[in-house]
Amino acid sequence: TQLLEQSPQFLSIQEGENLTVYCNSSSVFSSLQWYRQEPGEGPVLLVTVVTGGEVKKLKRLTFQFGDARKDSSLHITAAQPGDTGLYLCAGAPNFGNEKLTFGTGTRLTIIP
Amino acid sequence: NAGVTQTPKFRVLKTGQSMTLLCAQDMNHEYMYWYRQDPGMGLRLIHYSVGEGTTAKGEVPDGYNVSRLKKQNFLLGLESAAPSQTSVYFCASSDGFQPQHFGDGTRLSIL
């Protein structure tokens, strides 16, 4: 089983600050996804990265896939209360997205 | 367009009871999945299906059974519920080459 470790597990910061969340594995993934989950709801896809070294931006969120495709990071600039939620990374071992391996999650709280 | 719908949303069972969780998707997806989510452990795959009439075991299949008699429905069964099966259960679907779409979950407590 391929494992994905996320850090930190919990993060609480003030509105306007910057933060980075990490997703690490000893295994190689063909692609990696980031999800955000709010209480009482299912995960919602934010982005998919497929190429080693790839950087994708989604407004104030910047996602990076490691050169070796074993790790990824999510950087949020000027965090807003609406960014609060559980962030999950998920890796696909083969082409396509079936049988994703999910990370342990980072619970982010943005304090107004 | 409802996407992925799970029923029920909440359920409390006594140890040893049985129940079935229903997942329905209206996106004509071939692939469907059942996950459980526990604190500090992310989502773990229980069973999945790559098409109507097919099922396969995931990471944590023990104590669960599934059926995919119709393409749009994926059922998860607990034959004899145990307290260790207390969790939040999520169903997801995909066409295999697109990101997975999740339902809003079923919160299940086993007393």
C-alpha cells in the first residue's frame, strides 16, 4: 500500500497570513490531486497535477508536484476564513484515477 | 444534476444488526467506490466497481459486502455491524480518467 503523509496535521493561523501544507510519500505517483472538504460534505477536487515539477495556481492557492513525483505542496497566500477546511492529497499509482491513495489530511483554520 | 447521492445521511445501529447503504450517481460513470473516513486516517478504500456487475476489494474490505446490479447504483452492506465500523462512509464515482466525485457521506454509529 502506498502511503501519503501530510503535514502539519492541524494548522491555525490569522487571516492574511501565508501557509504551506505538505504531502509526502516514498512511492512514485502518476498524478496527484488536492481536495478540500468542509464539515458534513464530501471532498471537492481543487486540482490535479501530473508532471514532475508542475506548478498550478488557483487564485491564491499554488500547487506544486515534486520533480520525482513523490511529494507535493499547497501554498495559500493571504489566507481567508473561506479557506478553512480539511485539505486532502490523493495519489494515483497508475494512469487514470482509479484506486486513489489518500493522505492523512491537514485541518486548516483561518481566524478572522 | 444531483451528482452522487447517498442514503441515509445518518444511522445508529446496535452491534450485530445489518444494514445497507445506497449510493446513486446520475453521471453515467463506470467506476464507483466506497470509502470510510476516520479521524487522522484520511479516506480508506473499502470496495470498488469498474462497471455494472463487477466488484473488487479495496484496502479495508473485511466486514463489508457490495453489489453493483445497476450502473447507477452501488450498495454497501454490513451483515453484522461491529463498533469498529463506526465511521463516516463516502461514495464516489468517476469515468476512470476524470477526478472522482463524492457524495456528502453517511455517518454511521454502531453501539
